[in-house]
Amino acid sequence: MAIYFELVVNFGDNVEAAQAAALTDPRPFVLRAGTHRIPLHRPILRTDESCIELTILPVAVGFGVVADGSLPRIRLTTAELTELGHQLYALLAKFDGYIAAKVGWDPESFLDPGDLKSDWTPDELSDGSIHGLVLSEQLHAELGLGDDYVIFQPGYRWIPYRGEKPGSLSAD
């Protein structure tokens, strides 16, 4: 089973925005995490029955990632993963036309509007436990969320990313 540290962006049915984001120049192409230089795989666009998702995946950071091939995994500390996460959010700030996005270990489960509406109360969505979740203004309003979500960029709100926590997925 693969475990990914990634930026995942849900574009709903907005094909043009997803394609434009996939073509966005990710400068710098190589991100920094402490003393490590971490390149990015090419963006991955995936369509399922409910949405178009874009994934930005750092090279050799996850566990069992097929795209990494035989590259050895780079074991990053919590601070280094957090630094990498902030840079992925900076890349997200170049995108538009999406519904929801998040950086972290396998964040896809937090990006489906239907699941957010049915599985989480507005209080749970606002308490900060899903920090780093970026929502379009429209989805933010549909979910009945308040000022706990601050401006990420025009048209988007979020509970600011607090970084990663120490655990079995980090080197510390």
C-alpha cells in the first residue's frame, strides 16, 4: 500500500481550470526541505465519477510510490515536511477554479463536498482539526462556515496549515 505526501486539488467538473493548473509552471521545480532538494513529479490529473483531481507529488517522499521507481525514500523530519507543505500551498496559490484542496498524507478524503456535508458538522469543520483545508468561497458558504476560515487567496478560504506532527511517517 502506498502512502503519499502530496497536494491534492478537487476541480469538480471544471476541466479547463484543471488542465490550466496542470500546465502551471511550478517554479521552483525543486522545493527545499531543510538541506534536501525535492523535485516534483509531473502533475497527475485523474477523473472519477464525481470530480477532476489534480495531484502534485514530491519525488521520493512517500512510501511505496510507484512513480518514484527505485529511488530511495527521503526521510524528512516533521519540520522538513512542514516546510515542504508550505511550498506546496504556495504552488496552490497559483491555481484558480477549484472547489477544495489540501496538502498532507493522503488528503483526498477531505476534498469531496458531499462527504464534507454529510460526514462533518460545521462545528467540526471549523474547529481546526482539518487545518490546511482550502475551500472555494461558494463551498465555504454552502457548508455554513464562518470566520474561522480566513482568506487563502481571493475566492478561497482556509483554516491555515499548522504543519505536520511527529509520528511514524516522519524521521523524528
